[in-house]
Amino acid sequence: MQPDPISVAPWNLESAAYPAMLVRFGVVRRASSPAISTFGTDLIGRRVLDLVAASDRPAAAGYLESRVIGPPARMSLRTCNGWWPVDVAWTPVDEDGPATVVTWRDVAREEQVQAWLSAVTDSSGDLIGITDTRGELLYMNDALLRLRGETSRSSLPDGRNAIDHAAPGQSEIVEHLLEQLSGTGRWRGQLMFQGVEGIVPVDAVIEHSEVGGRTVYSITGRDVSEELALRTGLIEAMEERARFVAHVAHEIKNPLSAVEGMAVALRDETDLTSAQREMLELMTAGAADIHRVVEDLAGFVSGVPTPEHIASDLVELAPLARTVVDTIEAAHGVSIRLSGSASCVGDELRIRQILRNLLTNAVRYGGSEIRVDLRSEDGRVLIEVSDDGDGVPSKSAGSIFESFSSAHNTVEGSMGVGLAVSRRLAIGMSGSLSYDRDSDRTRFIVDLAAM
């Protein structure tokens, strides 16, 4: 059914601020000032088809003959300044007989903006697409084209649907998201898409927009397949390292148990000199400490939290520190100054382990002047291990308590877990372990509860 022609009077073509012309029998009879400026002063009396590109003339003739109000049609018009791409509207009117009012909108700038948009989005590695409410793709950038195995976007839209290209089991999810977005406006999460080379995980953002009275959805995504593969590789490497450490710990504990047992048996002999008994005491304490370290290391790399069985006993720190200092001095041939005394609440074996780790670090990486100071301060007990070495490089100071981190990674034999384990043990005793650089000295301070 054709619409009734409307009166041309309301159009006021001569005074219209937009380009428009009245056409009867294919000839321009009247025109607005913008139209005359576009085509020249000889516009009146010209055949309208002469103003249209040859490829568009059949369609233009059809609109003139049909007398039907149709949607704007994209055509090229020959203007005073060359060919212009325009959207042309054809409206049948009645002015002393059948006629058609032709109006148009210059889309050259629009196409230029579209070209700019394509250039910007194509330079991005992100996946960018625009769909209508049914999921049909209206636009894809180069990255999305490559993912889908497409070679050109020139034929869009052509029924290609974003929903259909979701990975198996994901189509209903994407369809549901598009339905819900009209209310929420934005969604962010991970989706799986079927790419030309297989299923691709994508971190995506889908947003609802109104453009020119039309609802569209913009989809911006990032292919995270390489990232996930790298993450999987790192997890597998960490698991392999944990298995290796657990195996090494098991292999160490068996002979260590024998050494510890024989040292205890020898210590219990009655015909020992005082020097021999002192050496066996050091050997027994050292073996017990190593046994505990091995267990902590195996638990640490396997993700086991700080051991639950940490004693809360009264610990006299001076004799404990003296035992550790004597052991380190004998093993490394160094001199360590010990001063002060204090009593704290904690686990004697754990405190000894922390102190041994700190002194070993000082011997390996610090200066020649090593000190251990014990003191009470503001209701707390502090164990300070310091040396006159260069200290921890500033770039590494923030990570020295992380597992498998070593600020001095050029030293062989360092696994980078001693400080991490020591801090966890201190925290397990309701205390702390901190690092400080003061007055050209490197200081590690253990803070524990006083009695």
C-alpha cells in the first residue's frame, strides 16, 4: 500500500536551511539555497538523474517512479566540488500534480571518521567488534578478523553472528549476556571463542550503547591464550620444584636421623671429656635444627601454612644465643660479638633456627664485624643481628622476605628461603622480623613477646 502524497507547502524549499529540491517528471523545478550552492545556479531545469552517478541511476529512477517513501539510500552526487557520497531521501508530494522532494545528507565526513576509526582500532592488538541486539556483527577490527579467519569487512553486515562463533557450550552464555545488557549496560569477564585455529580464551568487555536511535553492543577483548599457557607452565614448574624439594628433604632426613641418633648415644656416654661433651651437645643441637629446617622447607614449598605446633615457653635468650653463636663461629671461623640478655615467650627451637639463619646470612653477605644484641624495649624483646657490610641493594629490599628471593643471587648454595621461613616463624610466635639499614650497619630485628 502506497502512502498518500503530502502537500509540498510545509517544505518551504526556497528558505530551507538544508539541501532539498522538488522534482517533477525527472526535472528539478524548485530548490533550496544549500542545494543550489551544492550544484550551481543552473540547478533548476536540470534532469535529476544527470546529478547521480551512473551506477546509482537505476535505483534513483526507481524511487522517482515508485512514489513510495523509502529509507535513505547511499548514492554519489556530482556537485560543483566533485563527487560526494550522500544519503538521499525520496518523499512523494502533491504540488499541482505528482512530484518528489529529494533531500540528502553529506556523509563524506562520516565516512572519513569511519576510516579514522578503522585505522585506530586496526592498530590495536585488542579484539574489537560491534553487534546489533541479535548479535549480528556490524563491525570488526583487523585483530578480530584474523581471529575469525576473515579477510574483509567490506560485506558487513551479512548475517555473521557473534553468538554462532562462541566456543561449544558458550553460545547460550553470550546470547543471555546480550539479553541482559539492555538493563545492566556493561559486563566484564572471560569467554571462549571459536577461532580459525581453535578455541581462544578472551578477557572481554561488552557494553550497551544507543547510536542514532539504534541499540548496539561493543565488544572489546584480549586474547589471553599465551598468558594462560605461560601461567600453566609456571604452575607446572613450581609443582615440579616442590616435588624436587620434597624428595631432597626426604633424602636428607634419613641420614640426618642416623647422625642425630648416634650423636645422642655418644653424648650419653659417661667417659667423655668436657670438650668432647660440649662438641656433642653442639652436634646434637645442630642436627635437631637441621631436621626442623628440612621439615619447614618441605612444608613451605608445598604451600603448607606455618606449623601449628609452635611452643609458647619461657626462653632465656642469652644461653640460646651463645650456643648458636659458638656453632657459627666454629663452622665458619669468624668472630661474633654477643651482648645483653632477655627472656621471651616462644619456641626455643624456632628462635634458634631464626638466629642461625640471620647469622649465616651475615657471615655470607655481611661485613667482618657481626653483632648479636639482646634487649627488652617497651614490653617487647628484641634480637638484633647486625653487621658492617654493604647491606641489601635498595632494589631488592622490598622482596628479601619473599620465598625463593635472594638479594645476593650470585652466591652459590643460596635457595632464597631462609629469610622467608624466619619471618613466618617469627609471625607464628606472635612476633615479627624486619630489615633496617642504619648508621652504615645492616640490621635484622626479631621482635617477640616478653614475659
